[in-house]
Amino acid sequence: MCDSSEVCKIPSACFVSVEKSQRSAESNVAIRKSAKIGQFAKELGAYITRNTEDVGIQFAEEAKKMHHGEVTEWNIRGSATQDEVASLKDEGITILPLPSTKINKKI
């Protein structure tokens, strides 16, 4: 602090030096893992698209109809507002929120 003669040590992150070849090997592993995650996400999106019907903004309404037995259950996907998601959860309707990507569009 300014105008203080006190000295104290502040904790900081440590640094471990590794050889360049080790850094390169670690980087290659990270790249391979990232590629696998990307491939998995792409396959998951394709699976969801093939096995669900996009009901768009009618998602919450359709989910409630199924939950109350008004319509036959079927696999749907779509979009819902945060309020609609909260309402679905309050009624005990299980949903799986997914990021808005190609999953919601035809691949």
C-alpha cells in the first residue's frame, strides 16, 4: 500500500518450466481431444436432428400437451423462453436444454 513501510508476500500462481518437446506433446494431445469433442458434438447434433421433430417456438406448449396426456408422446426439439423453461420444470416436465446450434436446424 502507498505510504506504508509494511512488506507482505502476495500468493501467486506458480510456474513450472517444461521442455519444448513436452509442451509440444501436450499440445498435440489437446488438439486431438478437441477434435474428438468437435466430432462428438457434430454426431450428437445429427442424431438429434434425425430422431426428433422441430416444433420451433411451440416447444413448451407441445411438451405440456404430452405431459398432460393430451397428445401422443413423440420426440421433439424447439426453442423456449427462460420463463417457459421454468414453467416446464415447475410442472415436473423433464427437458434437456441444448445450445442453439445446427441441432435446431436441418443438417
